[in-house]
Amino acid sequence: MSRKPLISGNWKMNLNHFEAIQCVQKLSYLLTKDDYSAVDVSVHPPFTDIRSVQTVIDADELLMQLGAQHCHWEEKGAFTGEIAPAFLAKLHVKYVIVGHSERRELFGETDEMVHKKVAAVIANQMTPIMCVGETLDERETGQTEGKVLAQVAAGLVGRKPEQVSSMVIAYEPVWAIGTGRNATAEDAQAVCAAIRAEVGRMFGAEAAAQIRIQYGGSVKAGTVADLMKQPDVDGALVGGASLDPDEFARIVQLGR
Ligand code: 13P
């Protein structure tokens, strides 16, 4: 079973819509058809940029895919400041990051909310990129697998195997995000393999073979190739380094 890798740029709260357009255009000059046939590439701008980026992608028929950084789980209603999944689907968003550790830690997102968001994103024909990962304290006290697999189970319980097959899980150790410290390729492989085994236990061998598992946390052009050589690492969720189109294009090209 060969899984097409997915390399995603999570811009977080960076780049206004003018800067976003420039970034996407520059990236589009740097990436080739061969890159896109080897790897799926998604960009995840802030909400206020999405319409502008979508217009550029559609008008120039770019092969990169549009993503969002989160959404609410309800379809509509009195949820001031929130964005419904259907609004994103209307803008041709394909991937939605769910349960990023910054959302969990800074904005109180719980496993229960992550679970509802995964369901809502799937119900709107988009693909969740569900983030899981341990803190430094959890790693140092030997709780990495326990924590990560509990997050996997909580987010996916109740889904159908065929829904899980087409999903993406991003393993992002919290201590590696924005710190310049990344998990070694072997450590990333060990946790990604454990995640795949858990998916297999919950949803069967086919779902385990098909689900894509990304690594995220200080991924750079210099580290991506080793990570992508690992059998259970199917891509990367890139933060800081995705803001520089030259660096992000190198990551795509070295990671494919
Ligand atoms: P950095 O690549 O900046 O460490 O961020 C990783 C991340 O959180 C991507 O979602």
C-alpha cells in the first residue's frame, strides 16, 4: 500500500491576505508538476486570507491544496467568532487542522471538542488533520505513547473505517513545536508506528494501511528527508519554515 505523502504549511497567526497571496504565488513558481505528482501540498492560512488564496489557486489552476487551521463543529448559530465547516467547504478547503496543541493548550480545546470537529469536518466532505502529541513532561516521565494513543482513540471513536482511511493524523510533540528541537527520525517513526497500530486495532488493517500520518515540530529542509524515509511517516506539518516559500519548497522537494 503506497500512501501519497502530504506536506502541509500551517501558517498559524502569520501573514495578512496580501502577504498570503505573495507567498502562494512565490511557492507556485518554485514547485513543479513532478513535485505535485510525488507529494500533496497544502497551505493553511488564517481565516481572513482563505478567500484570497482560494481565488489565486483557482484562477491560476495551482495544484496546491487549500487548508484551514480549525473550525467549529456546529453548522450555524450563536457562536460569536466561530467558523462553520460548511463555510470552509464552500471556499474549496480540503484539509482542516483539528486539535492543534496550541488550540488545546491556549484555547481549551478538549478531546471531546476534537472528536466533534473531526466528525463535522468529515460530514462536510473535507479531510481532518487531527493533531496529537505529548508535552516534555509527559515524554520525560515515559507517558508518550499513553498520551498520544489516548488522544487518537478519543478523536476517532465512533468513526467508520472508511472515514478513518482517508484522514490524516499529525504527530506533533508539543516540546518540538517552534522550539528548534525536533524528535529524531527514529523517535518520530516509533510514535507514528504506534499510532498506526492503534488505528489498526480500532478500525482494521485497511484503515491502518491507508491513513496518512504526518510528523510536525521544527521541520526544516535539513531534517525532512530523514523523517520522510521512515516507513510510518507520510508527510510533515510545517509551521515556521512554511512562512518562507523558498524553505517550504525545499522541504517539499527534499521530502518527496
Ligand atoms: P514549527 O514547525 O514552527 O515547529 O510548528 C509546527 C506546528 O505546530 C505545525 O502545526
